[in-house]
Amino acid sequence: MERIVNCERCKAPCKTSELRSSNAKMLRHSKEPKGLCVNCAVHDWLRNTYPPNIILAGSGPKILLYPHIQKQFAEIMRFGSADAKPDEIDWNRIVDNWDLPFPNKIKPSCANPCSQRELDEITAGKRQGFLSMIPPKPDPHGLLAQASSGGKLTITSFEELNQLKPGCGDELKKCLRKLK
């Protein structure tokens, strides 16, 4: 039975659904009459997912309005077997509601090493974003130099990711195996 409830964050009306996919790894429909609307759920996913959370903390949310970013997110949704559909997302509303508080704080994990405090510091300009978190190390492939010079950073293996941040490639590999 479908019920209309208000989003716990933005108070927008949203509905529960009995039609949920057991395969959904993200943006799953709520069975209970509580939770977040699709827009707040997308924002919550972005703020709890590394490195998008670092990138958005440094750049601000307006980059989400670019069509190519939205297409990339639609692919992530498809890969994650999301219950929500890309055309349900109102990107303008996400940007407009960006500063509304969430009921929970971000907690670091193996898939997200960034805390709420670190994201707040990046947003406030007290700390730099992604590249500043990588300790200086030997860089045989020139990845750091390429990234810091403004060039596109292309990582082609888990080993290269481990060179940038020790253990990160291994952790990503584990997380991806769990998604299968």
C-alpha cells in the first residue's frame, strides 16, 4: 500500500512503495513511512561517497547542473540497480536545498575515508580537497604531476590508485566485488 509522507530533511512529499528491488544497492524505495525524498537521498549518497563528496565540498553543488555530470550519475544508478529513476531527480532542487541539515553526520568508512569535519573544512576553504589528501610519494607514472598541472588524471589500475593513496586501490577492489 502506497503512502504519502514528508521527507525527513526538506519536508517535500514523497511516497512509500511496496515495489522495491532486493538488488538495489542505492536509492532504494522506502517500505516504511519515513526517510528521504529522492533528491535528498541523492545528496545523501553524494555526501557519503568518496571522492564525489570531496569534489563537491571543494567545488560546490552547481557542478551537478551540468548534463554530462547527470548522465554519469544515471550510469552509477544503473550500475547500482537503483530503485529510483534518473528522471525523478530534480537537480535544481538538490542545489537549492544543499545547505539543509541532514539528520545524521557522515562517518568515515573503508569506502569513504572523509569525515564530516574534513568536508566542512574543505567547504570553508580551511583545507584543500582531493589532491591535498594524497601524501607525497615517489610517482613513477607521473600521476600526481599530471593531476596537479590541471591535466586529466586517468588511473588505469588498482595498483596506480594504491600508489596515490596506499591501500585505496585494494579497498576499492573489495567494494566493487561486493557490488557484484
